[in-house]
Amino acid sequence: MIRRAVVKGVGHYLPKRVVENAELEKTVDTTDDWIRSRSGIERRHIAAKGEFTSDLGAAAAKAALDNAGMSADDIDAIVVATSTPDLTFPSCATMIQNKLGMTKGYGFDIQAVCAGFVFALTNANALIVSGQAERVLVIGAETFSRIMDWEDRATCVLFGDGAGALVLEAAEGEGTNDDRGLLAFDLNSDGRHKDILYVDGGVSSNQQTGFLRMQGKEVFRHAVEKLAATAHTSLDKLNMTGDDVDWIVPHQANLRIIKGTANRMGVGMDRVVVTVSDHGNTSAASIPLALSVGVERGQIKQGHVIVTEAIGGGLAWGSVVIRW
Ligand SMILES: CC(C)(COP(=O)(O)OP(=O)(O)OC[C@H]1O[C@@H](n2cnc3c(N)ncnc32)[C@H](O)[C@@H]1OP(=O)(O)O)[C@@H](O)C(=O)NCCC(=O)NCCS
């Protein structure tokens, strides 16, 4: 018998305001057709003034707790993946802890940009299998609208705000691929590529919040190559292939990247959860958002094998295989 981290609940939250591509046509030199054909994005949600990343994260966490039939008192630890925390410190996780009314346990943030949720899941799994926690809330929450240069048409049309959350709980497994829970992981980073996707501000450099800067074509090239490779690495650890996968739940950055990755994995688009059209790229929030929407749509069911994969600034990238 081995200890596994099993998904007990999932939920998400999206800010009320929806910005259609047509609205962006009025503020930057772009077209709905360009955005759709290059990225697959049709609309995105944007947080209201005074609505913070921790508000989005707390709302998603409450939805996940409800889905799990648990309360915040049942949780030992909160791991939040975000690159857009409310403040430089304290962590977004402690802000969410407070908003959930939790006064015990502990919370901390993980920053691996768009790959953040894969890193957060891996770390939450480590807390559970090492016996340091029984139940962990894993949250991806972002307000990327706040680090957009709204005059840069090459980036501002691609991103959105949102949050998603999972509740993981310790359970005994047989140690086989039939166990429910998180089964395999692969994490990578390579700081040589720091200049192709970054924010040009920070505490220790210029004391500014900064704006997202991206060499889109370069990022695209790395994404298609690295995402299929990391998914294969995780599946190889289980002697699984694309044929064993019920759903790929990819980071939702660009429909062309999603299709290219699925193609390289030999998985048809009928087994890929796609939400990028409605959410844009919500960075670390995109995978838990897509998991939650995939469950809501009736696509993801208990027992399914899910592969998540993501890449983001750093570059940092990785994948996780989950039996739901
Ligand atoms: C950004 C991205 C959509 C651009 O697509 P692309 O196919 O590389 O773009 P193209 O080469 O066809 O077009 C580039 C041209 O469109 C223009 N352009 C950029 N943004 C535009 C917009 N919103 N509307 C209209 N034109 C735009 C550029 O100025 C450029 O014009 P030029 O050729 O005259 O210089 C694509 O590279 C991409 O998705 N990259 C990965 C981004 C990503 O996922 N990042 C996050 C990872 S977590």
C-alpha cells in the first residue's frame, strides 16, 4: 500500500466582466479574426476594480470545498500558484486562508508563471505522500489584466483573469496505475530563456510592477516541442502512452499549441479539454479552470486518466498524470 493524493473536489471562479475580441478592436489595432485565427481566443474575463487575485482564489477554493463536501476547517495546507499576488507579501495563500476563515494550518505561494499549477500540484502531492498534510487546497489564481500593457496588441489580446482550485486528500493506494490520485510528474526549467517571456518590473530591480513582454514566436516554438516531450516523460514513468489517456487538460494559452501538442501525443482533439476560447490565457489558473469546466461539462469522470501540461516564463514547464 502507498499513500496517494486523490482529487476530492474541484471548482472555479471567473470575474463577471467579459471582454469580447470586438471590444479590443476599439482600443488596439487588431481584429476579431486575427485573434481567433492566431490563438483561438474569442473572449476573456477581466477582474473588477478592487477585485484581487485572493478574491478570485478564495471564491474558487469555496467552490472546490463545496464540491468536496468539506469546509475550510478540514484543510491542512493551501498552495497557491500565482504570478500576480495582491501584494509583494504576505503570500496570496495566507490572504486566501484568511478569507476562508481558516486560522490553523499553513499556506504558501508557488511562482512558476503559466506552469505554476503543475508545480503546485507536484508540491502538494509531496506534502501529502510525506505525511505532512492530509488535505491540501491547490489553487491557481491570476489577474494578468494588471500586468498587461494595454497598448501592446501582441500581448494584451491573449490573457485573462480567473481562478481554479482542487482539494486533494490522502488515501491508501495499491501502488498501481489503477489507483485514483496523482500518479506521475515531470518538472523542468531553463533560465537561459528568461528574456523571451518576462515582466519588466520587480521589487529588487526597479520597484515597479511592470508589464508582460513576450517574443511570441519563440515561446510558441518552445511550447510545441517541450509540452509533448514532458507529457511523454510523465506517461513513460507509468508505461502509458497517449492511447491510455482519457483527457489532455493542457495549459490554455493558444489553440494552435494545444492542437500541435495533442497531435504529437497521438491524441485526438475529442479527448482534449479546451477552454481557451472563453477564458484566454489565465496563466496558473488555466489548468484548474479547465479541469473544473471539464467536470461541469461532463467530460471528465471519476476513474479517467488525465494528463495536464504547461509551459511559462523561465522557461518553466512540466506535466502531471492524474487518475481522477
Ligand atoms: C503571439 C502569437 C499568437 C502570434 O502568432 P504568430 O502566428 O506568431 O503571428 P504572425 O507571425 O502570424 O503575425 C505576426 C504579425 O502580427 C502582428 N500582430 C501581433 N499582434 C496582433 C494583433 N493582436 N492583431 C493584429 N496583428 C497583430 C505583428 O505585429 C506581426 O506583424 P508584422 O509581421 O508586420 O511584424 C503566437 O506567436 C503565440 O501564440 N505565441 C505563444 C504565446 C504564448 O502562448 N505565450 C504564453 C505562454 S504561457
